[in-house]
Amino acid sequence: MPDYGRLLRAGEGEAMFLLGNEAVARGLLEAGVGFAATYPGTPSSEVGEVLNEIAEEAGMYFEFSVNEKVALEGAAAASFSGVRSFAFMKHVGLNVASDAFISLGYTGVRAGLVVMSADDPSMYSSQNEQDNRHYAELAWAPLVEPSNPQEAKDFLVWAFDLSERRGTPVLFRTTTRVSHMRGIVRAGPRRPSSSRGSFARDPWRFSLLPAVARRLKGELMRRYGDLRMEAESSPLNRVLGSGSEVGAITSGAAYNSLMDALQLLGLEMDVLKLGMSNPFPEGLVAGFLEGHRTVFVVEELDPFLEVRTRALAQMRGLGVRIVGKMDGHFPLGYEYTPDVVAEAVASALGVRPPSPGLVELGEELPPRPPVMCPGCPHRATYYAVALALRQLKMRSVVFASDIGCYGMGFYKPFEMGDVTLCMGSSIGTANGFSQVTDQPVIAFIGDSTFFHAGLPALVNAVHNNHRMLVVVMDNGTTAMTGFEPPPNAQYGAGGRRLSPISIEEVARAIGAKYVRVVDPYDLRGTLSAIKEALGSDGVSVIVARRECALLRDAELRRRGERIPVYEVDQDKCAGCLNCVQDFSCPSFRVVEGGLVEIDPSLCDGCGVCAQRLVCPPAAIGESREGRERWGPGRRVGARARST
Ligand code: SF4
Ligand code: SF4
């Protein structure tokens, strides 16, 4: 576990080697933020990991909220009550929070309020790569874009000051490359945090009835005029270089790739680096365009700056050549590496492209699709569902899946992910499939996702008499992003004791006809419940509850207990390969002579494979050797406190 306490202890001027997201956390301390909330999502998750450790000591309230909209609404209320507040999320999280975010432009804020959106070009861990800079324009909000960890901290502090100075929420946009890069960060002075405030009533400002909103739109437009002036003179917008004929306008992570690309090409050019890119600083950009013959616009994802730059040049009758995505030189999608930028710049200037920056690999590496961990309870649940469907001879089943580790049910051998759109969409799309098809419908959803956005869809399913089986894969944590506690956990951020919400009681209260809790490690019991549920009418809910295997291991190691390991008795093994092909735990391997073995360094000792439903001749049993030699385990995430 990294020593996040150093973020608290670092004195002014001290240098630290920080991840972009750790620098954001330090920025919150320097800005005196008293309230922070998130729904975890990569690439923003590490901010939560840090705050989980240090918020309490810093005097800051921090929570993992049920979803991003609730996180932002809580932050808005804190700001209205005079507490500096911060809501952070991955880019698709802002879709969920956008209702509140756009309305906040109208109400404005009292204490500083910054919303961080961590975008994910190239979709390393996301279902799309939307460009959230558009949200700033949609909400008439200022947009701040850092390029490295030092800027992530410094710009964040500046964003809080701007928010308070102009009474506006600020959108702070990072991308994976900025959030996850490491760099030297010099600490600034810390402002004391206060998590307590007081709300002074002002319904004609904070209650957006149509009459109020109509009046506030005028104020919003006036405030936006002030923000335009802020952007013109913002210290975040800088011209670098001195007097080349060719220039470039850039922001965010694309700035780093541009500078590397120029080095690769052996070129120099003036660069207008925009750290505050909305409102678009027209005067500054026009001046830059006037001083150059050719100007590149280098930005990842959408031509956000380029559209504005071209419109500005047209309105002002400037004859400068503008090069970007819209004339086909730069790609419209995916992350920009230095090679991508260098190639585009070289082609536009007619200079020799650089030799490839990376060594070409001679051979294709074998594909390694993502797999569920050894001992993962989700594997056992999927296996039981597959058995049930086989035994009931059910075909043409529609599998609606969702966002989380269990999404790996998409891959062989289970192939139970026909449709996955976004958080909570499994039950939402199951509503539609149930209505327009005669096919059986099974929705898979995790516990955290169930609370995040699955609940309204379940209400809809019951209310509209739809027919489906909902399998809630309850491993007690938000495993994919770093083990953050969902609302069914007993302990929240910082180890605070909370009130866990029972998924089965919620499902029963909503009116689901058949609700059962099963232990996926008990294959026979799970199989029988799934078969019963598939034979029921209406909406059935099975809660497949078993702690995430990684959390269990961490706890066993912490207690100094051995992790059991299983082995195959070669005399009994019939060589059917069911354990390898149909159950597919990655601990199994087929060795010379077609023998099946269990790799003791991978086996997690769940014992599911030892059941006759996986291994008919009962050839698998617990080995006398455990993994006690592995020593004490580290604490994994917030949830480990509750195990
Ligand atoms: S399921 Fe059992 S019998 Fe079949 S290959 Fe695996 S260990 Fe051998
Ligand atoms: S006990 Fe069996 S199923 Fe469980 S982790 Fe070990 S090999 Fe895999």
C-alpha cells in the first residue's frame, strides 16, 4: 500500500513523485476542500483510493456515493452551504451526473465547486471514448485541462479559486494519460479544510422552477461573458516559443505528445497551450493565428478546439492555414501517441516522417483475453446458469449484461454477454427484450451496479409485468475499480461504519415474485434456484452472494492463515477436460500426455472444481500443502475493513 500520508505531511516546496490522480488529491488539500464524493470509475479511481486513506485526517468528508449524480448533488449542497466541494468520476459518469451539472450552471455555486471528468481515449477501461469537453460548453461552464501531475495539482487549486470568484461550477478534465502518468510535483501551501457549513435560504436562486430558471439564464449569460475575460488572461493559457512561422494550438495530454513529436521530427514551432479552454479565448487565439502562416490544432478525440479555431479564422477573415482533424491530417479517434502526431505533422508539412519510435515485434504475441480470477464466485454462477439452461433445454436465451468483472462472462466458455450498454443497462434492456421477444431473458448485474442504476430498471420491470431472471452477482465490493464499498457494505470510505442495504429485501419490497439468495460456491443449491427461477413467471431475482476471491485472500493473509490449494488425483482423473473447457478456472493446465494439473501458485482453494457437477469422478481434492509460505497480505481497498 503506498504511503498516502506523505500527501498530508508534505510541506510547501517539497517535491514528490506522484501519479496524476495523487496530485489531484494533494490539490484538494491545498484548495481546502471540505466535501468530496465519487462513484468509482477508471481512470479517476486512484483519487478515491487516496481520499479513502487521508480524508478524515485532512478534515474532509469523503464518500463513495451510490452513483455520480448523487455524488454531484451532495457536492452541490455542500457548496451552497459554504463548503468547498469536489465530485469526481470517469467520463461516462458525467453522463449520469449531467442532469445536475447542467442545472448547476443556472444556480451557480457559493463555495468553490469543481467537477472532475477523467476521459479515456482509446477506451482502456471504458465502453466508449466520448469527449467530455462538450459538457463544459453545454453547461456554460469553464473548462480546465491539465497536461501533467504538477499541473493537475496547480490547475485544480486555481479552478477552485475561479469557481468561487465567479460563482460557477468548473469542469476539470483529465484523460487516462494525465491521471495515470507520474511526475515530480512540488507542494504548495495548504489551506485549512472545513467540512461544516451553513445554508442560507435563497429559493429564487436554488429552486429551478421555470420562472426562476428564466431569470437565471440571463445571469448565466452575463457570467459567461465574465468567464470569457477570465480565459483571455488566464495564467493557464500560455504561448511557448518565439517567432516561428508555423504554430500549434493544443491542450491536455496532446500537448505532451506534440512536444515529443516535434523532438522526433527535429522541428521547432510556437505552441499556444490552453489550460483553460472553455470559454474559448478568442482574442488570444486570434492573435496567435495572425502571427503564423500555418497553425496545427493538436487535440485528442473531437475537434473541439479546431471547430472554434476555424470559425474564428473565418469570422476574422484570417488567411492562415489551419491543420487538424477536419482536413484529414489527424485521426478523429483514439489516444494520440507521439508517433501519431509526428506522422500527421510530417505529412502536412511535407517533411520526412520519423522512423518508428517503437521496435516492431517479429512475432505476434499469443492473444490473452481477460479472465475471471481463480476462485472468482462469478465463474461458479455462470457455470450454474449454463448447467441449468442445458438441463432445461432452454435455447435462444438473451443474456443482458452490465459493467463490472462479471462482464467477462462475455468470453468463452460462457458467452453470456449479448448486450452491454452502460451502468444498469442489463435490467433496462431486459425490459425491452422481455416485451418484444418470446425468448427467455437473463440479466446479470453486480451489487454496486445494481444500486447505481439497476434499481429504477427493476422497478420498471416489476411495474410493467415484464418477465426476466435478474442475477445479482454480489461479491460485496466494486472489485474492478479498486474494491470500493457499495451500499450493501458495512463499512465505507475511511472505514466508517455505515448502514448496509439488503439487495434481497429491496427486490422483495419492489415486488419481484421470486427472490432467493444463493452461495455460488454451492453449485447444487445455485443450480436448483436458477432452475426454479427460470420456471417462474414475472421478475425473478437471484442474489449470488460470495465475497470477491481477492478480498478473501487478502484477509486470510492478514490473519496469517493458509490459503488452501487443490490438486488432481491422476489415478481418478477421466481426462474429460470439463474442468478446463467448461468450468475454465485458469489454475488448470493440460500437461504432457494430456494430464490435467492444478497450478498451486494460482489455485485459490475455492473448492468448486472438486464438486461432482464439475468433476464427475471426484478426482479433485484439497492438497495438504497450502500457501502459508506467502506471508501476510496487504489490505485491499476499503472493503477489506469489513471482512
Ligand atoms: S473434470 Fe475431473 S476428470 Fe475431468 S479432466 Fe478435470 S480433473 Fe479430470
Ligand atoms: S479450487 Fe479449483 S476452481 Fe477453485 S481456484 Fe483452485 S483450481 Fe480453481
